Amino acid sequence: MSGSGLAGCDIIGDIHGHADKLIALLKKLGYTRRDGSFQHPQRTVLFTGDFIDRGPDNIAVLNLVRAMVDAGSARAVMGNHEYNALCYHSRHPETGEPLRPHTAKNNRQHRSFLDEFSGRPQLLAETLAWFRTLPLFLDLDGVRAVHAEWDGRLVQALERRGGMRSSFQLDDAFLLQSATPGTPEHVCAETLLKGSEIELPAGHGFHDKDGHYRREIRTRWWQSSAASYREIAMLPESQLAAIPELPLKSNGRNIYPREEKPVFFGHYWMEPPVRLLAPNAACVDFSVAKDGVLCAYRWDGEPTLDAARLVYV
């Protein structure tokens, strides 16, 4: 993957098996079917991952996305659901156990995909092989894309490991190690695909939407001005009151500087209305799988993002 720019690019967020929404959004953006895929005379698409699970049309979404990638009218990065699928369907070479345990929770999350691929082993194998081709990030001229969190230190480490500037594709060794907590590979996968967490000060915690008590929070890594735990917490408004307004400890946490080029990501189940998070950071996941909208940003090379360029269906 080269480091070439993508001026004239539409960045599309998490789709989660909603083919009808994807088709509607592509048409709204001016793409038409030609030679078996959606194309635009002047523009391309950049998908931020999470094509599968939750929705009813996993195979249809994958067919649409793969056709666009094959035709050169789109690029895509891996989402945590594609990564989870690889781990779910891969086994440890020594123990024979799946890299992602087949627990009730994991089975439920993957159910729509499992149902669609039931009795279709060849298609499943081809799909998993395609997931392997998806890079964990793209660092292009003027723009960056990752599923959950851009961490420059981890990106540089992966570039050195993979011998490629601007992207990284996982191999068997990386996949195996990434499923082992405590390894550098695990840190990379968890951060880039799911977002980093920090521990709250002693004596502080909150109950999540399922009633579980937690002492760690996912961070607003794009919010460089955040000075307290409450300001950095990536939580719904209803839960923020439980987070202390104590000053943040620096402890090497990742922050995306305002002077860096724009970065696009998905993953965070933002609630409409659509909006930007920072002048150089845009989440394009607005919860299509939870009665939200499928969102895109129409990027034309601008270093400072404009909320008027957000499009959704």
C-alpha cells in the first residue's frame, strides 16, 4: 500500500451488516453501479471497518465492499469485528483452543455472521482470508484512518515490523500473539482496533450500561485539551457524573495533537446528531446498528475538517 493521498475521498463508518443503508449512502454520495461495483467518476471510498455482525446482511455488505476494493474504487481498514472473527475461527497451534473463546457473549455478538455462513465453509474461508488483507491502519498523504485509536508510537512499531510505510497487515504470528494478553501485539490490536483504557484513581469507578462496576475508562484520545478524568472519559452523559474531575496523570497516555493531519475512525457508537470531535478528528460511527445513521465524511484534502461535509442516511 503506497502513501499516496486520497483527495476526493468519502470515509464511511461502521456498517455492521446493513447493506440497505450502505447502498442508500453510496447513492446519496453519487456512486453508481458499474461493471459489478459502486464507482464514482471523481471520488473513492475509505471504509473504517466493522462490516459484519449485528445486522442481517453480512454477506451482502462484504460483497459490496470487496467489489469496490477489487475495482480500486475503495480502500478499507480492519475493524475489531473482523479481527474478532479471525480469532474466533482460528485455533491455537498447541492447545487447539479458539483464539477468541466461544462464550455465550461472543457467540451472541457473532450470531448474525455465524447464521449467514452456516453450511458455507468455502465462503467462510475466503472471507476470513480477505479479512487478513485488511490493514490495521492507513497513513496517507494528508489523511489517516484507523478503526478505533491512532497511536503514533504503535503505528511506527508496526511499520518497522512489517517493513511497510503507511500500513500493516497481520500474519499468523501476529494474530497468535495478539490474542495473548500482555504481549506487544495484544497492546497494538487492543489499542488500534478497540481503543485504549486508563485506570481511575483509587476509590473511583462507575457502573456501565449492563450494571457492571468498572474502574477503567476508554479515553477521548483526540481531545488534546482534556485536563481531568471526566473530560477524557469516553462515556455517555448519563455516566459522566460518576467520573471524578481530578487532574489527569500524564503516565504516557496517548493524545492526538491538534497540529497533526486529519484522522478518521469509527467504533465508538456515537449518538446522532452527527458532528465532529475535533478540527482534525472525525468519528464516522453513528450507531447504524442501534437505530442510528450510517455516516460518511466527504474529504477533499482540507487540513481542518468541516462538519458540513458529514453526510448520512
